[in-house]
Amino acid sequence: MRHSDLTTALTDRTAKTFLGILFGAVLIVALLNLLVPAESGLHVSSYTVSLLGKYLCYALLALALDLVWGYCGILSLGHGAFFALGGYAMGMYLMRQIGDRGVYGHPTLPDFMVFLNWEELPWYWHGFDSFGFAMIMVALVPGVLAFVFGWLAFRSRVTGVYLSIITQALTYALMLAFFRNELGFGGNNGLTDFKDILGFSLREDSTRVALLIASAVALGGAFVLSRWITGTRLGRTVMAVRDAESRARFLGYRTEHYKLWIFTLSAVLAGIAGALYVPQVGIINPGEFSPLNSIELVVWVAVGGRATLYGAVIGAILVNYGKTVFTGVMPEAWLFALGGLFVAVTVFLPQGLVGLAQSLLKPKRQPDATDKEADHEPA
Amino acid sequence: MSLRDTFRRDQVFGPLRPGTRPVRPGQLDTGGKHILYMEDITVSFDGFKALNDLTLYIEPGELRCIIGPNGAGKSTMMDVITGKTRPDTGSCFFGQTLDLTRMSETEIATAGIGRKFQKPTVFPEHTALENLELAMAGPKGTWQALLQPVTGQQYDWMAQTLETVGLLAQKNQLAGALSHGQKQWLEIAMVLMQKPRLLLVDEPIAGMTRQEVERTAELLQSLAGEHSVMVVEHDMEFIRSIANTVTVLHQGSVLAEGRMQDVQNDPKVIEVYLGETG
């Protein structure tokens, strides 16, 4: 019986390979960006650095979804909401960092508040000038929302497609709310025009590389954490809830607590992904709450393969790379490609790319004694 | 208010019995003659009485077989005991103190009533050993599950239980890959990991080969004594081979109860049940 602890989760072969590839790639990109002169053919542009950083944030988001979907069987179609909330918390910090350098030059109020003739900062904007406070909010806001939402949903035993629909409704409702100027988050323009983070200009290459490295650290950390959790009795119970919830309940497990635990953790990870995403793309707006985003996210995980963690990461990076290429060549066809991809994966690759790779690498299992015994079963 | 409602088992009999310590409510007290008391239980679904004034007692360590034609209320009775269905009237006590009609499914399972379902419902993506780990009695909270690894003692207990049901060689096999009979035994092993005082076994031999049936009969007999075992089964041959006491249910109440030979020759029983199956 394997009960992993953090050390084994960090040092087993899968984790080593994953962390090696992740940090190796990030290191190479960082060095090629910072040390190789721009004229050289080997130079990696800052655009690429931020693009890669964005992919890593998506990968972290996909990992978070894999925890609830792949391991716990909760198909959340609203995980983008937690990502966006984390992003908004970071965006609020970045807005406060602008200070009086905004278009209107107001010492405390962000531009959009001046534009709306607001007199003072709303109460919920206080504290966001502190980086530490903002980082706590990055984890706390999505976490608390997921906890309350999950507590209500799981306690009432809302499962399956109904849960998917209400998570979708959750993100849609948040999108509509954030579109409103009165809410105080910049309405449909969202938060943008960020200048610097912790005093470092967001336009500097070194800041972009640092953000890329921070994203890689967050992804690597979340990977190790998730591997640890899924290797413990908690992880095995969560999978049992996925496969036969009523059976697990019968064994004396409060299955709603397990679902809530993993759902909340996943929302926190999604929030962190959103917080790292915002400074790298330079904007957060209500479009991030769009249900379409959350559905795309499900496609990433499905393409990569569920319940392996690294499958979600691979899926997120590949699909988003495909999206970058595709939208450059034929922007109007991307949604069709995405839909087609989802159908193809569902029909032909239910285990995703990881499942495909595993079945190609491993020879078919020899039929053993148990299979022979099974022949005696009455039809 | 019936007499039984007025003098509830948990409130009256405990203190009246000489020589017994007063028992904390919520704790299983098996000081009485029986371990399970079902009295005057009625359950109706849309006017149809699935159980009709059912009264049944199980003794500690007993192996009891329940038979009856389809719709006699066997499954509903199990559901009442495990808290899945609430009776409309009547009382259901586990030991002297635990009122099963007021406990949740989880509480009942933790208190010591294990149920093996008709259809084997093992966790297919977990190994046989992991299935036992999940079923093991002990703290079931999320944080304990995260931070407390399985101890060597618990591991030995799991291995021993797998040995009891004859699956030690398959401990690292995925449960989904086991044969039908093996799944049934694994499920029994899982119920045993909950340290049940009362074991409810629902149609254990459905779909088993002859050898598997024999093995199951031995297994159930070896479990009685330490546990009270209640078996619901259709197969008369099987019941004949294991039963001491048989209860025949018909239309939601007890038609006959007694030793297999006596019950078999009871004209009422022959009419409603045995006669039909020949």
C-alpha cells in the first residue's frame, strides 16, 4: 500500500521527469531571451516568453480541473470563474500599483473610477495596495466561493449533469455581474494598463522571465502537491467517490466532505493560475468568466487525458499552442476545430493522448487465470 | 401510543436489567438476548405495504437465512436496517440502545452493521488491497485520510481478511479485473473490515459457479459466531446447506420461522414459496 508523503511525491520518477522537462524548458527559454542578443536567430522574443507563461497558467488551471474532474468525477463547467477571480484579485493589486500614473493622474482612484465620477475607493478595494494581502485574496476569494458553492451543492447531493449546469450558471452569473460598472471592477473593460509588479516594470524582459519562472514554480508545486494528495488515502477515497459514490457513503465516508475538500483546493489552484496569468497578458476583463472558456478548459483536459495530472498539462499546452497557430492562420475556423477535437477525443480517445501513449507503449496484457474463470459466468 | 412506544427499549430495559452498567446512548449495548430487534415495522410505498407489521429478532453470533418470494419485502427489510428506508411505524433497535430509525446510513454503518449488496459494488479502479483500505473501520475524515498512513498493524489485518476470503494472491489486482465470485468475496472482505457485529448478506451466490458456491457457504459459516450473519437468498439448496434458522417472509411479514426441516414442511410455506419453486 502506497501512502505517499511529500518527499516521495517530489522524487518519484514521474515527478522527476515532469519537473525536469518543465524547468529545463523554462530555463532554456529564459536564457535564450535574456542572454542571446535580439539579432541572433536563437533569440527568444519576449512575446514568446509571455506566451509560454500564459500556457503554463492554463496548464495549472487544467491541472486544477483534472483534480476535480479526473479524480473526483465532478465535471465543473465553471472553473474559469475561479481562474478569473484570482485574476481580478491580482488585477486589483496591479491597478493600485499604478498610483497617480493613470490617465487622470488621480492619486488613489483607478482611471475607470475617476471616469465614473466616483469620489472614493469602494471598501472592497482597500488593502489591495499590499501585495501580501492581494495574494491572500487570490487564494481566499476563489476558495471561499468554491467552499460555499460546493457545500450547498454537495450537501444537497447535486451531481452529474445538474452540477455541471449550475457551475456553468455560476460563471455566467459572475460574468454578467462583472460586466456592470456599478460593481466597481471596471465593467466590460476590466482592469488593464498595468505598470509594474512589486516595483518591477511589467515591460521589462527580466520581469516577464521572472513571471514565467513563477508560473513554472506554481505549476511544478501544484503538480507535486496534487501527486502527493492523490497518492494518499484521501486521494484513493476521492477516486472511490468518483467510481461509486453511494458505496463510499455506505462505507461511512461523508462523501460530500471529500468532494468539497478537493473542489476547494482545485478552486484555489485555479485562482493562483489566474493571478499569474493577468500580469503576463496585461488585462483581466469579464470575458474570462465566459462559459466558453470553462468549456475549452474541459477540452484541454479531455485531450490530454484525465486522472494523470501531467495529461491535463500536456493537453492544455498542446491545445493552446494549436489555438495560437490556428487563430493566426484561420481565426474563423478555430471554434470548429475545437469542437471537432472534442468530438474526436470523446469518440476515439476516451483516455486522451496519455491513454493513447500508454496503450501504444504497453503490450496487451496476457489473459490470466482470472479471465479464464470469468468464462464460467452465466450470461 | 402503543405499549412499545411508551416503554422504549433504550429508555426502559437497560436500567431495569440487573447487573448491567447504564449504557451511554449512542453506544452499542449487546447485553440483551438479541442483537437486532425489529418490531411491528410497516413500510408502504404509494399505498403498497412492502413491510407489514414485520417483527424479527436476531441473536448474537447467529447465522440466519431469510427467504421469500419476490416482493416479500426482503430488500426493504435490509433497507430499513441500514437506514436507507425509514419505516412508517414500528421500531428497529440495534442492541439495547441504538434506534436505527433515527440514525443516518453512515452512523449505522459505523455502529457495526455491514451490508453486502446483491450486485458486487467493489471499486473497480482500486486494487483488492485498496478496496479493503477504503472499507477499513477507523476515522473517515478528510484530514485523517490525508495525513495518517496505513499502519503495519492495519496492513496485517487487511492481509488477514483477504486470506479469510481467499484473495490474498490477488491483493494487487484491480478489483474490476476479478472474476464475479472473487468480487463477491472481496465485497464480503470489505464488509468485514468495518468490524461489523451484524453482517447483512444479500444474495451472495447469484451467478457463482458450483465451487464458488461451496466456498461461499464455508465462508459464511466461518463468519457466524464472531458476527451475526443475516443472509437473504433464493437458492433453497444453498440455504439448506448453511442454515440453522430460517425466516420465511411473505407479503411483508413473517410467515414462518424455525429450523429448516420444520419450515420446509410447513403447509403455509409450501403453498406460497416452496411449492412454486418445486
